[in-house]
Amino acid sequence: MLTELCVAVIGQTTIHFRDGENVTLICHLNHPVGIVLWTKDQTIITDEKYDISPKISCCKKYSVFSNDSFEAMLKINMAEDCVVGNYGCETRGDQGFQSFSVKLSKIELPKNLTVPNTDSKQLLHGIESIPLDLICRVISGNPKETLSWIFNDEVLTSDNSSDSLEYTITPDRTFDYRVYICQAESRYQKTPLRQNITLNIDYVPKVSVAVHPNSVIQEGTDVIFECIHDVKFAPFVIWSKDGEHIPSFSSSLEYIYNITRTDTGLYSCKIMKNENEGSGNVSLDILYPPDVFVIDYYNGTLFCNATGNPGIHKYSQWEHRSSNNKHIRYLDGRQNGYLLIPNLNGLPWFCKSGTYICSAENGITNNHRLYSTGSIHVEFEGTPECILNDFYGYGVLGLNAEISIEVYCVPKYEAFHWKSSDVNITNSSTKYFIKVAETHLETVRNYMHIHVARWKFSLIIYDLNQDDSEYYTLQVRNKNGNTFCGFRLKHTNILNKKSVLYFSILTLSFIILVTSVIANICIHLHCKKLSRVQLQTGNNEVSEVNIEMTDINNGYHTINEEDIRQEDNEEEIQADIQSIYNSPSDNSSDKSAESAANENVPRESNDYLNPYCTMIESTADVHNYESLSLEKFELNTSKADVDLNTGIQRSYENLKF
């Protein structure tokens, strides 16, 4: 749409028009005149008749017209570049010559606004504390635009006289990633031209490392590492531990779950800012309970070696336990963890062998336990030593005899020899056989459980006779020395008294068992017979059976044997005894059948039931008798001289009714 520009030419001024716009120039006259002449660049456009001179470029665009208000107005249709120039109007009248001029100029908008010292990403690079120029350039328009540098909506500097504008700053690290705006503004533009730039300032980053919840923590805690820096946006982060790169760490915030003592160390975070780098570090100290183990110096001295964090440890009492884990004693060690193993009063030196346990703590608990323990098994070395000072035993002439001697020997024996009457015994002889076995000695001495390893040296003598020696010597040697142990073998013509006593007791027990079974059967049969006796209760009638009751309230009575009928007693007893020996289960079945039969037969109201027999019948019919064996008796050989006849006599008296 074309616009109409109407300008009153009053004085020297400049009029701007847009391409294609209609322009009307009015010569401002303050009194009536005759003829008005228009000129362009001092060339007459119109003559006295207001005709347009053909010498003027674009002459067809000009015309002169008048109205009621103004006379001789110059109109330019669809103005363009060819009408640009200096226009003037002049008159000559009674009051003299009058002239006015105006410059007609085409409007041009500014373009190509640039900041030449930025990169392709519109980043302007600078260095901390070094001055940096902000340069803005534009292809100027007509009329001249205004160039400005703006930050945070504040105009830092502006100029409308040049096609470039410079502004100098001295940046610090806070200027990094600031955004500055270069603006070209024309009054004929609705929206000014703008160019944004971002500062990229090089500096050495300030970096520190924080640990949450703390840099001194207990083992098993979850830990967060935070790399704190003053670099904006996402920088390049490098983590390391004790100088070694941590590939799994790549951001400013990293985690370690359930931290362990192996995670102790110096953690560093390095931040890169262009060509500069900054780093920070933190030392992670992990607290954990001590690991305890015992060092044996092989001279009777032990050391409780505790390694924990913190490294200050307190030691509790040592405990000495036997090889089978029985408590022997508590021992007081030194405050520095050493223990000098003392002797056991009244016991051989080798009883000091066993397990020694030490306990230490540093204030850090492990599964709610304050003390941690370590142990070591100590075997004291020395010259072989006989377990007993004197070994002796019995040998039966005509039979094989075995003698044994037990020796504590650490380190293991290197050689041993049996001697009889100063004659060496070897396995090559058909008279002897030698064997060795490793065993353990477990005993309680002075209220202490002693358990040590020992070697059992055995000598078997085939077909013992009077010519065989009664004294044998064992010599055992290891790298520390040798020792001699003796064994006295007493000859005898009979089995040892303990075996005889075992056999006698077993025989007596069997006799008592058989006698008890027979007595119970007799009582049972007798009571059954009594239950079938009918009592005579009529006047002047006398009972066929006379039963005298005494102390009935105490649960027993006396039976007069002459009143008991004896018919077929012996035959019934023999039958019952035979059935018991042949089949106990059949006897039980017979009794059950008999009992059931008796229950089916109604009793007479005047039947009398002996209370003692009632007690017998209510007793369980099946009896368990435990057999006796040699292993169930522990008898001293000193008690072997027992008068067996006296024992049998007392047992017989106890069976009497």
C-alpha cells in the first residue's frame, strides 16, 4: 500500500521516504506571490507555466498543483532512487526574493550486524584479568542507526555516528558465560537488529572435594563424594585415588556403597576449563575393628598382633586351652601385646602345649562385639619324656603278652629301640612284634584339662614263658635328645584277677536271674489257685481253707501252706516253666486268653480274693532283664580278692521269703 508523505518546506532539512511512497512538497509562503519555481539540485523543475522540464530525471514522476490552502505544491509519484536530491522553492514578489530548501532522501535499514571476534558458536574467548574488546559492526542504513552494547538490559555504551562500536572489559571468572548483546536500532525499524555473544573466560578452576557423611567413617557406611568447583555448566571431571584414575567415576557426584577398609586413601577431583585445570582432594579414613593373629617367637614368647584403625589397641587376658578346646587357664600378658608363657605348677613342661588365644580392641565394634580374637597352637619341643615314671603289667605264661609305653615327643622321634636284658629287640625276631601309634592324652590335673599328643610304643611277646625277661626298656630319640622308659612285666599262671572277677559276677547274675523267674512263676500259679477257692460262710460251717490275715491294712498276709490244696501243683508249675523258657510270647498269649476266660465266668458273691495276689496279678507280665557284660564293670585290681562265696551266700539269703 502506497503512503502519502506531505512535507512543508520551511528551512534546510532532510525528508526520508520509503521506496514507492508518494511525496508532496509544500513551499511555505507567508504572503501571496505570483510564480513559484521548483528546483532539484539547482536545476529548474518547472517553468512559469508549471510545466515539468524534461531535463529532470524521472520527470514524469513530478507534477505541480494547488488547492485552497497552498499554491504550487510539488508532488512526486512513487518516489524512488531517482528522486533523491536537494529540492528548493523560490518566489519573487513585492517584498523581495524568498527561497526554501529540503533534502529528500530514501530510507535504508541497517543490515549485517556482526561481532567479528567470536567463533562459530558465537563464543568470545578471553583470559581472566586480561582486557577483552567487544566489537560490533553493521552495514549502516539511512538515516544512520544507533549501535549499542547491552548486558542484563542495561546499555553499556552506544553510538549513531559510525558503523562499528567497541567496548572493552577486564573479565574475571565471574564473567564466564556472560551474555552480551550488540544492537543496531533505526527509528524506521519495528524491531532493532541484535547479536548475542557469550564470553568464554579461561581461568584455573577452584576445586574442593567433600565427603558425606564424613571423611572419617566406620566400615560398612555408604559414602557420597562431591566435587565442588566454580566452573559453570558441565565441565570435564577426572577422579583418582592415590594417583590412580577411577574409571567408574565421571561426574561431580559419585557414590560408594558399603565402604570397606580397602577404600581408604586420598581421593582427588580434577576439573578442566579449556586449557586450564584445577584439582581438590580429600583423605578418606575408614575405621574398622582389628584383625588379630598371634606370632610365635619359638622361645616361649607370643605376640598378639592387632591391625585395626585406629591403631591404638587394648589387650585383654590371654586364654590357654587344650588341643581339644578345653579351658586350662587365663594368663596376664603385657600391655604391648606380648606374653611370656609361664610353667604349669606341678605339671610336666609339655603340658604348656595347646592353643593360646589373645583378645584386642580399638573401640570399633564388629557385629556388636568389642573384642576381636586371634589364636595359635603351640607345641613345645624338647627331649622325649615318658608319660609315667614306671610302667608295669601282667603276662600269662603260655599266652601272648603286649606291653605299651606312652611318650611325649615333639618334634617327632627319629629312632627308638626296645631292649630286654640289654639285648636289642627287632621285628626280625619271631618272638616279638613292634608297633607304634600316635594317640592323645586327655586328663584333668590341678583342675585343668590337659590334652597333649603322644606316641604309644607297643611290644607284643609271643608265647610268654619263664625265660622271657620281666623288665623291658624303651629308648626314644629326637633331634633334642633321647630318653629311657622302663616296663616291668609280671608273669602269672592264671588270668588276671579282674577277668576272673568279671566272669564270677556274670555267672552269679545269671543264677539270680533264673531263680527270680522261677519264683515269680510259682507265686503267679499259687495266686490263681487261691482265686478259685470258695469260702464257707453258713452257720456252724467251717471253711475248707484256713487263711489267716495279718496286717491286712499294710497290703500283705500270711499263707498257711497246709490249707492249700496240692492237687496237680507240680504238674502245673512244670508246664508253666517250660512254656516260659520256650516262648515268652506264647505265655503272654495264654495269660491273656486265660484272663479273658476268667472274666467271662461270673464269680460267686462269697468268693474271696487274696489282696497280695491282686497286687501280683496287676503287675505287668513282661519283665526286661538286662544282660551283664565285662564292659559294664569298672573295678580296681586292688579289689580283685573278693570272697565270691560270701557274695553268693548273701544273694541267696535275699531271695528267701
